[in-house]
Amino acid sequence: MVDGAVIDVQDFLVVPVGAASFAEAIEWAAAVREAATRLAVARGHREAVLVADEGGLGVALDSNRAALDLLTDAIEAAGFAAGEQVAIAIDVAATQFHHSVDHGAHAEGRYRLACEDRDLSAAELIAEVADWCASYPIVSVEDILAEDDWSAWRLATTELGGRIDLVGDDLFVTNPDRLQRGIDSGVANSVLVKVNQNGLVSGARAVVDRARAAGYRTIVSARSGETEDAWLADLAAGWRAGQIKVGSTHRSERTAKWNRLLELEATEQTTFAGPWPGGQPRKGPR
């Protein structure tokens, strides 16, 4: 994972889509992270030896594309085929750089990419991300637009929903009513599930069930203020969520979850299957 230091996009993550087991997947992810560190240091980013939030890298890059270049190069430097074995997921977290411009009679939502000194409309941001998806092995984009920019989310889903996972985190906030609005409106096709965001284990499970019934993917997620408690891994496996988002392979509160998943896989009762069998992301609309 590469955490944006100067860049606007919040997270760039590796997804071991072609791994045959979870043990292999976490080994691949760790190898890509180490390759990214080596490449970043070789390119003059001495801060890459430090551990950023959630165990990722925090390097000062010139553009959002530079992070995608670094991560793609790291995948290949680690010996993997980009897109076939290891792909990329992005957490845009667009709410953080969304703002309104007052035109007198109406206000227009805009997206400020500060590190590139650009101000984009929602349609332009969608086109920008679509171009990234065409140029890099991206299989998942989280919070591509601001949390209440519903009409733009519908456009994004029309444009990209048949090619990648469009994940709602800030959009849905593990809230069944907001998720239902998304389902009814044809917005997004995946939901991030945070138990303490909902407040109840049963409430978070209800969101998982509702999403699955509507054909949405589910991703059980940790949060920034984590402890070394590994119960989230058990929930993700028990709920058959399909995906889990915890952080990088550094920092004990992150690796505790990965170690628990390794333990679960090592038992006879647990078999993990990747959401993209054979390394191939899903095709066609949901």
C-alpha cells in the first residue's frame, strides 16, 4: 500500500488476484511492498524506509499517476505479471478534496487535485479515473466521488461499473438505508463494511446480507485506530465476505489480522477462494 503524502488519492493497494491461496496472496503482497520500497529509495525517496499509517509507504510524489507507475513497476520488479497475478485497488477518498463553487443561482461541486494544481468537475474526475483504469491494472476503485454526490456516482457506475468494482465507503458508511438508496439508484456495485462504523455486529452483518442479495460485492474493513485484536478476520471469513481490507504487511495491529487468516486457512475447516478466480476480474455489469 502506498499512502498519499503529497498526492491527492488516499491509498493505492495491491490485490493478489492470481494467488491460489491466502498464504500465497500475503506472500505476494509483502514482496510487492518490499519492491516498492527499494524502487522508491532508488528514485530518491529516502522516506520510503519509514512506515506510514496502516503500514504502507508514504512518499512525496509529483502526481497521482506517479503512484500508479511506482506500484506497477513494483509488481513487475517483484516478479509478477501486472493485472494477471497482482492488480491494483485505489481508495480515492474524493470527499476530502471535494468543494462547492458558487455560481450565484446554483453551486457546482468540484474536485481539487492540489498536488497537480487542477480543479475538475465530477465528469472530468470520472474520466480521469477511467483513463487510469485503461492504463493500469486497476480492478477496484473506492469512493471515486464525494459521499453525497449521488448523481455523479450514477454516472461513474454507468461508465465504470461493468469493468471494475466501484466501492462505497464514505458513500454508504455501513448504513443499510444509504446502501438501499444506492441499490435503488443503481449506484456503485460494492460496499465497504466497518463494524464499528455501524455500531453493531448484527447491523454490519445486515449490510453484508443486503448487499449480497443485490449482487454487490462486500469488503470487510479495519479502520485507522486498530488494536492487535484479530476478530475482524474471523468475521470476514465467517460472513464469507469475499474480501478484507486491513492495511499493509507492517505494523502489529495489521499483521495480527493477516496472521489470523493464515491460521484459519491452515485448519481443515476453512478454505479461501479469491473473488477473482484465475486472476481475472469480473466482466460485465452486475
